[in-house]
Amino acid sequence: MEWVVAVVALVLAVPVAMYVGQDRLLFHPQPVPENARAQIEQSFPGAASVFIQARDGTRLHAWHLKGSPLVVYFGGNGEDVSWMLRRVAQQAPGAGWVLVDYRGYGFSAGSPSEAALSSDAIEWFDYAKQKLEAPQVVLFGRSLGSGVAVQLAAARAVEGVILATPYDSMTNVASHHYPYLPVSWMLKHPFDSLARAPSITAPLLCLVAEHDQVIPVVHSKRLFEAWKGPKRWVELAGAGHNSTDDVPAFGQAIREFLVQPH
């Protein structure tokens, strides 16, 4: 009986540990010391550091670069978005950007969650339309951020959506990697983009990595096929999950998408 009890305890312990620790698996906050903000601003004179207050009072930060259309960017789960300040001039000359720091990332306060990130995304969109007076807003979501961008596109009318290495739902991806766990019961942040895609009419540019081991292409394909609006699929030959930007077709597709009328 002792070994039976031990086995049962182990079987129960694994899912409990995964449930308790899932936030640390999904989110990897990258806070940046406040004294680094001035240095970043000096390195990129065209970038403005902007703050807004979320509905619950949390102080949120983003980097803003002027231009049109305005691209609101939601990054990956371990990304300090300030690195994009070096990339945007190459990826989309002339476009404006709002590079969003999630809660707990960069210079934003608070702790991340699906509900908080999705609510904050709406706040950033409204800021872009009302305070920055952006006539055209395009969303750009990378990896984890694709789920945030999809939720925003389902809640607000946007001119276009760019998704890089996106997923159908976090539940489906987690089930792929942990088939022995009851993921659908455990996951607190399902990010169900697949359920929202059929209602979104905005044009979509879907950029996927041929050799993505983190988000297998099949999960991107399901989301793409469910999308209601006009869409373009670009599979980046030879790319892995974290090397999409190194493929010339990545930037080229983004530039073409942003100059076309929406």
C-alpha cells in the first residue's frame, strides 16, 4: 500500500506544481531599472517614453515613435520591447510605433495576467486614438503577444493585424507540450485566439517559423484558417521561434502589409 500511496501522491503533485507555477512558465517579466530610461532615450532620439494609468491605477509604460500608420506592438513572454527601437526603422520606415511594456516588464508596474494584459491593450489603443490622434492603427503581436493582439482586434476596429509565431490557444499549445496533464482544467490564462478569430474582419499578416519548436506551425495554421478577414500566410524558411526577424522575408512582408490600403 505504501508504494500505491507514493504513486498517487506523485501523480497529484505534478499537476498541482504545474498549476501553482504556471505563471512563472508563461510570463517572464523583464523589468528595467528606472535610471536606464534616460539612456535609452538618448540612444534613440526619436523615441518618447510615455506612461498611462490603467483602470486599476497601475502605471503602464510604452515607447512611442511618430509616423503613420501607427503600429501597436505586443511582444513575447520574455521580451524587453526596447530592443525593437533598433528594428523598426528597418522593418517599417515611416510607420509610427507604440511598443508596449506589459505589467512587470520594462518600466511598467504590476504583475502580468491574461485579463490584465488584454484590458491594458484596450487602454493603449484608446490612448493611440484619442491622445496620439492616430487615424490608422495596426496591431502587431509576437508569440505570447499574438493572443493580446487578437483580443484587442476582437474588441476594437483596427486597420490590420500582424501576428508573428501566433497560436490558436495557449491551452492547445500547452496540451501539445504536456499531453499527460489535464491542461484545460489547469490553465488560468487560456488566451483562446481561435474562438475570437471568426469574428475579426481586419486584414491579417501571419508570419510563422518553419522550424518552430515552441509554437508548432499547426497551431498557427488553425488560427489563420479561422480568421474571417482577408489574410496572407508567410512561412519563413529555415527560421525557428526566435529567429524570424533574421529572415529577409519577415521585414519585407511587414513593409508590404503596412503600405497597402486597409
